[in-house]
Amino acid sequence: MTEGRRAVFLDRDGTINVEKEYLHRVGDFELIPGAGEAVRLLNDAGFLVIVVTNQSGIGRGYYDEAALEEVHRHMELELARFGASVDACYFCPHHPLHGIGDYRKECACRKPLPGMLLQAAEDWAIDLSASFIVGDKVADVEAGLMAGCLPLLVRTGYGAGEESSLPEGVKAYDDILAACRVIVDAFA
């Protein structure tokens, strides 16, 4: 049997881009300084780069999936300016309390549950035990732990406020670039 591929799962809001509540307009998208370089480091080190993002704004009716796709296309163009790229974007549009219609449900994909990571692992033949997740919330960390990945918290976005709630042994880094340097230096 062949060995699975290694991936770094990246949260989007507060990790790759500046946190803006329910971001859905391209004009509001702003890369966090160092994010392009961070993703390029992962690309150069041979990791798959998979974005995993909760997007309950869709479920709440604030914007639709087409708006999200437009933001993701813009993100990819911004990253390309640094010679960086993501391999895939997975999102959860659901919310168990505030979702509308079919979007109001308990699901396995909304972080802290690991559904997006597990789906990506199946789709991309990823070895989760050799993979990482980087995010700005304890929910990202918990999703990674449940999936069997090594989690890293960033202090951007909500991260500085969430650091005191981290499970034992999980480390926090100033930003995505610092976290990705650790991954590449220690594990590439």
C-alpha cells in the first residue's frame, strides 16, 4: 500500500485573511501579512494546502455560495502574486441554530467536528497522521485533533483571545508565516 500524502489544512478567516465578520465581498478581502509567503513555503515543501472554513453566513442567508466562490477565486489570485496556491477549499455552510431551511442542521463538517478534513483526506489520499491544521480558533484545533492532525494556533484573528483555552501541548504562533515555518523546518 502506498503512503498517503501530507497536507496542511488552513482555516481562512483570521488565519489567511484579516478577520471580517461574514466576509463575502471581494473588496473586503485582505491577506494577513506573510500569508502568501507561508502558503508558498508549504507548496515548496511538497504539502497539499487545503482550506477548511466554516461559512455559516451562507446558512444564515447573509450571502450565497456564488459569493463565497468569488471570494475564494480572489484569494487564489492574491496568493498567486506570491507564487502560492491552494489545492482545494472545503466549506461548511450549516448552522444548527441559526441556519435557514436545509442549512439549519447538525452536521459533521462544521468545525470543531472533523468532517471537512476527513472528506479532504478521502478525496486527496491524505495521511492525516502526517498532516497539520493551522487556525485561529480552538474549534480549528479540536477539528485537527479529532482528525488525527497536529494543530497549531495563530494569534491573528481570534487566536490571541483563544490561546488561554488551548488543550495541553498545543502551541500558538504569532501568525500563519511563523506557524508554517515551524511545520516546514521541523517536518518537511
